[in-house]
Amino acid sequence: MEAVSLNANGLRAAWKKGLGAWLDAENPDLVFIQEVKWNDIAGLRSLAEGWYVVTDLAIKPGYSGVATLCRRPLNVLNLTWMPDSLRGEGRCVAVELDGVLWANLYLPSGSQGALRQGLKLEALEALSHWLGARQTPTVLGGDWNLAPLESDVHDPKRLDGTPGFTPEERSWMASIESMGWVEAFRRLNPGAREVFSWWSARSGAFDRNKGWRIDHWITNCPNRVQSVEYLRDLRFSDHAPVRLRWS
């Protein structure tokens, strides 16, 4: 099967740039969208005609929100790990498909200041406890706002300590890997460099490939991962879609 994840930076804007037409042609089994930036569920479902849509939308208009799309009905699951301080922001929705739990995740960036970075670290700690209790096949995809390794940012020396690339966040990723959770792209491509998923809109960052790899697929069943690809040339937003092929 095929799953695609994308931070759309506004679903309606991404749709106008061709996302809907591309999804119809690609026809993946699952689509994870982050930063929907639209809390009109009826409008969203009308836009994504032909797809079943499940969401966790932000209370605040024009902010955050995640949506999962599928061609067939989904069993929606209730996840309770998200800290109360982030509830209502549209950060995670989970479904069950063919015996696998699929969680669409959008973590805070932490770039708005110490308070938001603290909430992000709180969310990571809560997620770690939840992951530790998982026994069944699980896949988490989305915008983690976290670069796990030096090779996942364009300038690791200068950016060290910046939210998204702090020692605490990198240590967290290493800790869940010690629990058996695998970041799928890096497992399959251990030596890959200059593969990024997000580029700032400033200073021609995309053209110069000065990016960050912060969008990931993470699973406790790495043997079922066939491939992970960052589709850099598909410019529906400031993020690249990430395609997972799964057996």
C-alpha cells in the first residue's frame, strides 16, 4: 500500500496548486495532511470529494489542524496521549486500517518562544509513554518539527540549539529508537545527505536547498517498510510530500 504525508500550509491553497489533481492521479491508500488551516469540516469534505475524511481541526480559525483521507471508510480511534495544553489545536488523528494503527501527527514548532518549545517537549514526553505501551503494528507520519541528525539540517553547527534541532529533541528520537521505533527513511537510507522536507521562504532557501528534514514516517514494524521518498519537486506548499510504500 501507499501513504502520503504533507504539511499543506493551508489545504485550500495547496489544492489550488494542484494537490487534489495529483492525489487523484497518484491515488494513495492514505493521505495525511497537516496544517489544514481550515476548521470547516463540511467545506473540507466538499473540497476533497471522493475521499473519506477524518480530522482533528483547531478551534482557532485558520490555524493548524490535521486531516486523513482515504478512498474507503476508516475506523477512527480515540488517542488520549496529547497533553491538555495542546488539545483543541488540531494536532493528531488516528485510524485503523487493515489491522494497523495509523496516526497523523503535527507537533508544535517551538519557534514562537520558550513556552511553545516547552509544550513541544511535554508532548514528546507524553508520546514516548504512549509509544512504550504500544504492542500492535503502528505507523506515525506527519510534520514532527524535529530534525533527528546533523545530516537532516543544512547547517548543523549554526542551527544547533534551535527549536527543531535541540539536543533534547535529538535525544528523544534516539530514546524511542532504543524502544524499537524506527524512523523509516533513515533506516533505509543511512548515508543520505541534503534530503530535506521543508525550506524557509526566505533568501531562496529552496533553490539553494538550504532545508530541514522534519517530516517523518516512524513505525514499530520496520520490516514492512518498502520505501520512503521525499517528493521535492511537487511544490504544493513549503514542505515536500513524503511517500511511504508499505507491505
